[in-house]
Amino acid sequence: MNSRRLLRSSATLFAVTGLLIAGCSGGSGASSPPSRTVSTTAQSAGTAGDRAALAPYYAQKLSWRECGVPGFECATMKAPLDYAKPSGGDIKLAVARKKATGPGKRIGSLLVNPGGPGGSAIGYLQAYAALGYPAPVRARYDMVAIDPRGVARSEPVECLTGPEMDAHTQVDQTPDDAAEVTRLTAAYEKFSKGCEKRSKKILPHISTVEAARDMDILREVLGDQKLQYVGASYGTFLGATYAELFPDRTGRLVLDGAMDPSLTARDLNRDQTAGFETAFRSFAADCVKQRGCPLGTGTPAEAGARLKALFKALDTKPVPTKDKNRPLGEALATTGAIAAMYDEGAWPQLRAGITAAQQGDGNGLLALADTYYERDGSGAYANLMYANTAVNCLDLPPAFTSPADVRAALPAFEKASPVFGRGLAWASLNCASWPVEPTGAAHRIEAKGAAPLVVVGTTRDPATPYKWAESLAGQLATGTLLTYDGDGHTAYGRGSDCIDTAINTYLLEGTPPKDGKQCS
């Protein structure tokens, strides 16, 4: 739980889309700020750029090949490493597609992104989107994904070894004294230095603006006049950024589980903390109705107090798991609980994990935490958490720059979530020691001149609070708000015929739902 905005895909988690977690600051508490490399790439990327210098990238031809998954083709696309200096070298980006199956006339390419930042769009495409999106959509679109720069197959950011990451995930994120604060900030510094050591070349060049510009090259290379796109969670910020940069090339964009680009990192973190509390209260209200609920039979607030007491007990005395090097302490237990907030389908697993932990068995909550961190059985981690922090630290100035900042904000975070607030506040401290200066800033996105854009919000979304969708739809000049009254993260493809019909109609016919349409 150490990234500012982890809006990652729950498609790999519980077969849907999205996941976001607080934090990006990572300060050391030193009196002077650390030295950093300054990049101006993101600022310059917002301009039209040197078309002559970029022309070879837009004119490139992709060489498609089989890529080990039946029905899919893969290719490698080149983009400038630095859009401010297009002649300064390339970055290689992985692309995959599954061609339209028919019947019906092909509309074009539908680009998908599951969120993160750091989620593999290709993994999402091959495991879910190209197989699980409604058949009429797959019939008429080539389903396409590009792993954003720094992610998965596209020159991935690397930071720590597997054993180092194991240790990192166990660091106490609710420090009780100065020594524990020192250990936490030292962990953030080690993480940052590891990223700089292993990925120095690309760290200044993996912003959301640059990823959006890569999508425009892909649009042209695929032969599409307009970009058609479904983005979930952080993918909504990526899609909105594309619309801001290229409104005249924006086609049918679905922004599901929306972010609010006008908010600072601190405000995003605090809002998200409240979102997890909302989701937890839904879980608790359901749990107390179940036989043998490990959190008792009282109110959601009382259930929260019992879960918080379990976390405290695990902080004092972790319980064993099948991995002797990773007992279940407070940090891993909290991550496991938060992972289950993304989809109500995981609630039974969370109840079982809490029950087992109360009885001295940490394996259930550890399994949830491992799913969240994308850690496999061999102890290897996907690069999700590394890319997540790297993009977040580049996109926005840090939420906090010192432990004193966190302490001052603790009351607000704990008010937002009595259960998770303290940990999520301290988790917002992992970018102050970042070696690259942020190139982005919070701002409204209007995308004037874009085609109608559909923004989807879920009323009890834990990671992207519903009010963010309301805000983004209001900012976008052509935004339409579609509301799902329900639990979990994102809405498309999660069981609501009303939501799916509205989005399918938009994607297939270009007709957006009526602004303010509500579904359940």
C-alpha cells in the first residue's frame, strides 16, 4: 500500500477492471530536499510538437506475429523516448490485438486500458477484454491494447528484487514512534534508489501525457481516423488526457471509474481513503448478516473497530503463514483487506481470511495481498507497483514531503476512514525522495472540440469515489455521466444490463446515454 494512486485492473484480480491506492511522497524527513533530475517532457508534450520529426513514427508499419495466445497477434511499436527531443532515441512499446470476429461491418480498433497506472493492458486484453466484452462489440471492433511505456512488456520499470519487495511490503505503515517512522521513510528511499539504479533512463519519460501521445501514434499506425477507447480507473485519466491533447481525433471514449484530474495528490488520497471506508461499510453491513461473521453482529462502525483491533494485534504479534519469511503482520493484513474492497465477489474470501487470522493462520489474507501486489508463487513480482509509483510521482507533486506533513494530516485521513485512514496517510509519503521532478500538475480537463465522451461512476466505488466521476463529467465540455448504483470498482461488464446496454449502444452506434442516466 505504498503508491499514491493505484487504480489498477481488477480484471486480473477478481475478473473486472480497476484498483487505486493512496500515497506518493516517500519523504526522508531531512531538512533539505533530495537532489533530482528535472524533466520538461510532459510540459512540451502538450504542444503540437515537431510534426516533421515525429512523421517517421506516425508512418511506421507494424509487423504482426503470433504471440502464444490463440487468436491474438502482437507487434512492437516505436515512439520517441523524449517527445521534446524526438531525435534522441526510441522506446519500444508492446501492442496486441484480436481482430473483429463479425458479423457486421468493422467499425475500427477499440483500444482498452485497465488502469493502474502500471496495469498491463495486453494482459487485460488477452485475459478478459477480447474474450469477455459483449459479443456485439468484439464482432465489430479489432480489440487492441498497448502496454504503456514503463509497464509490463514495454520497457518495464524495475526497482527491487523479489526478496527486497517482500521486505518492503511488510514495513509498518502505521508507525508508533520515531524509530518506526525512520524505518518507513528509509524503505521509501530504498525503493526510490532501486528504481533509479535499475530504470534511470526511462524514469523521466513515463508520464501519462507521454503515454497518451503514444496512443495517438498507435491510432494512426492502425489506420484509424479517430481513437475509440475504453479506459478503467487510472485509464480514465489516460483517456481524458488524450482527449485534452487531441480533441479532434477523439472518437467514442468510455471512462469507467473516473478520476478527477483537478485534484492534488493529497486530495486524491484523502478522497480515496473515504472511498475505502464506504466500501468497507458495505462489506461490514453484509458480513454482520452472515453466520459466523468474524467481525461480530453489531453496526458497521463496531465491525470496523474489531478489524482495526485485529490489525493492531498483528502489528504487535504477526501470525504465521506457509511462507516462514512472510508472517502476516498489520501491513500485509491491511493490504489483503483493501484488495477485497474492489469487488464484492471477494467478500467471502475476506471473511474467511479474517476468521483464519483471528485463529492464528495468516494464509488467507496473505493470498489476497499477493493478488494485489501481483506476486506469483515463485516469489516474483510483476512490475505493477514499480510502474505505479514511477508514473504517479511524475504526474503530480507529492502529497506530502515530510513525516511532519503526514502527522498534520492524520486527523483528516482518520476521519475519512477510521479503519484505513492512518495507514493510507503514511502511504502517501513515498514520492518526496523520488529522483525525478514531477512534470504534471492538477488541472481541469475540458477537451473542447471532442466528440461526446461517456463518464461512468459507481456510487460505492472504493478506489475512484463517485464524486470524481461527477466532477470529470462536469469538466469535460462534451462529458455525459452514467451512474451505477452499486458496490465495487468500475461498472462495465460487472453484471448490470442497464450499464452494458448503454455503453454498447454508444460504442456501436455512437449515441451516448442521456446525461445523468442511472442504473442499478
